[in-house]
Amino acid sequence: MSDHKTTSCSGHADSGPPCDSAQPFESGSGLGAVVAGVGAIRASRRSFIKGVIASGATLGAGGYMFRPSTASARTSGALERLISLKINGQVRRVDVLPYETLAQTVRYKLGLTGTKLGCDRGECGACTVLLDGVPHYSCTTLTHAVFNREVTTIEGVAQKDGTLHPVQKAFVAELGPQCGYCTPGQVMSAVGLLKVNPKPTVDEIRRAMSGNLCRCGSYEHYLNAVVRASKEA
């Protein structure tokens, strides 16, 4: 007879029953309980994901059905894109983005390209316009902030029949413009000054025009032009 011994599931050679890998786990055994628990976790996870998807769809539909009306949106602070601008004596309807500057609107939406863009950060003065007669940098002014104010650009300074403003005539007579790029802003600052101070001193003119840069260095010409305009106005 052979002395062959079977190997038990414990890994030791003994006379115990052989280890059968195909034998199913009993539900009462420790490993069988673990397998059953993993299956339960998978099932509960699947159910959880399905529940999240269903609830998300429900909330989305509810938000669409019960969204606020346009009137309530306006009340809560939403901006109306299509606005009316009072510009150069006319009311113009224009589509304006929430963060659109006045310089962008007058140049690219209304075609008033006399207003120049230089630094685009409120330093050079090339974009100067009048708001209710007061000079402002249009590159740092939001269009939505001026919808109820009177805007005047360089195109609105001369009379309707084409007669130049006294400031414009003086600028030509004193050879103020060189390259001409800063000239519209210089004109607007001078016009704004003479509206509130028709007879300014030289120091007052320098102070009022100090926000307008001239890369050609024609400051004395512009200064003399404003002095001339103040005498002829």
C-alpha cells in the first residue's frame, strides 16, 4: 500500500479531508459572509447613484418651471442689455454688455470714432468725453452707469451746421494738433473747463488740461489755444 497522505486546507499533511477549491462558501462561514456583504455594498451604491441622478433631474426641472420672471430679475439687479443712451443730443438704442466701457460703446457700437483709445486704463485722456458737461475718461466708465446722463463726444461739439466750436477754432489757429491723436480728448477737456469757468487763469488751464497727455509735446500750443478760446468765447 502507498503511504500517500492528503493535504488538508490548513496546508499540513494529515489525514483530514482534502481542500476542494470548487466547493462553494457556506453562507454561515466567515468568508461567505464577507462576499455577501460586498455584494450588498455594490447593490446599495448602485441604488444611491440612481437616486442622485433622479433627484438632480427633478431639481433641474423644478428650477426651470419656477424660474423668476424677467420683471423680478430686473428687480434683483440684473442688467437690461438693450438701453437708451442720450448722446450728442440724440437718443440712441444700443445693445450693451454688462462690463462694456463707454469708449467701446461709442466707437464700436455707435460708430463715433472721434473718441480715441490710447492707454485704455484712465491715464492718457485720449478717450475724454463729457458727462453732463463734465470731462470723464470713457475707457474707465461703464456704459450702464451713464444711461440716464447726457453724453457728449467730439462729434457733438461743433454746431449742427458744421460751425466749429471756439475751442476747435483756437486749436487750429494756435497749431495745437501735431499728430492729432490726442486732440479730441484735449478739446473735450478744454470745452468742459470753459463751461464752468469761461475766463480761467493760465494755472487753472494747466490744471484742467493736466489729465491729457500729448506725446508730440504740444502742450504750450494747447495752452495758448485755450487762452485764445476763453477770450473769443
